[in-house]
Amino acid sequence: MKRLIAVLATLALIALIVGGCATPEQRAQKLFDTGKYQEVLDKYADQPIAKQAKDKLAEQMVAEGKYQDVVDNFGDTPAAADAKNKLAEQLLAEKKYDEVLAKYPNTPSANMARNAVADALYAEKKIDELVMKYPNTPAGVKAKNELAKEEFDKIIKKPKKQQKKLLEEFLKNPKYAGTESAMKAQQTLNPPAKTASPKK
């Protein structure tokens, strides 16, 4: 009987030693597997799994709506982009377009904010400002085409002698680049060669 107790005590001691000797990696993995990401970061920041724990924690925080915390403290995680998008969406909903453009210029909301500001400038007839700041928005393209058409129509009414020089200057102006009138100006300066009709 004493021998059995001694064997059991020895086995218990071995189990205790083996169980208590889990490596930091194993302990960190166990915490990670149970979703204790903050604890992994607090206790095992030097372990490879800490990066994954940080990413997971950031994801959790986005799901909880803690967007600013994620941007401030977890900017190097994939979830930071989601958090920025969410913050930009909130500002867009509040019609804080300038803030969206200043803080989150590379988000989908920034494109919507740009278009909204451009539309407002167009509505206010601030065409020059619109063309200068937001030339590639739908309102900017529309305004550029209108300005270019107005200028092109003026040039075409001038005597033929003056037209060539004015059209060349018109084409050099970046304000009119890519417009329908710029294409017309190009064709007016360099008309397509007429192909000779085949003789019968």
C-alpha cells in the first residue's frame, strides 16, 4: 500500500512539474484560444502570437464601436482601416465634409464628401474654385466643360487669322484639358486628312 501511495505521489509530482512548465508560448496560446487578447498583450507582448492578439483585440473594438480607440492605439492593425471608414461615415452623415477630407482623405466617405462640396460650389456658381479644387468630380467635369465651351465659342467667333494662336493657347491651359471643347480645338487646328475617294 505504501508503495502505491509513493507511486501515485511521484506521478502527481511529475504531472505538476510538467503542467507547471508550460512554455510562455503555450500559455500565451491558451489565453489567445480563450479570447483573452488583452491578457496576451499584457503578459506575453514578446511572443509571436501577440501580433495576432492585437489584431483580434482591434477587431473586437471595432465591433463594439470603439473606432477612435482603434485609430489611436491600434493604427498598425487591419481593423484600423475599418475604424477610419466608420469615423468618416459618421462625419459624412453629420455633413462635416471638410473634416472628412482633412482627417480621412483616402476613405470611400471622402469621395462622397468631395462630390458634395463640389456640388455645393457648382450650385453657388463658384466655378473657378470648383475647377481648381475638385476638377475630377462630376460637378467639376461639368463646370470644366461649360467653361471650355464658353471660351471655345468666343475663339471661333474671332477672325480666322487670330484663331490659330488663340486655340493653341486654349489647348495649353490645364483648366480646359480633357474637355469636349479641347478635342474640338484640336480638330480645328489639325483637321483629319481627307481621304481621296477611290476612282471608279
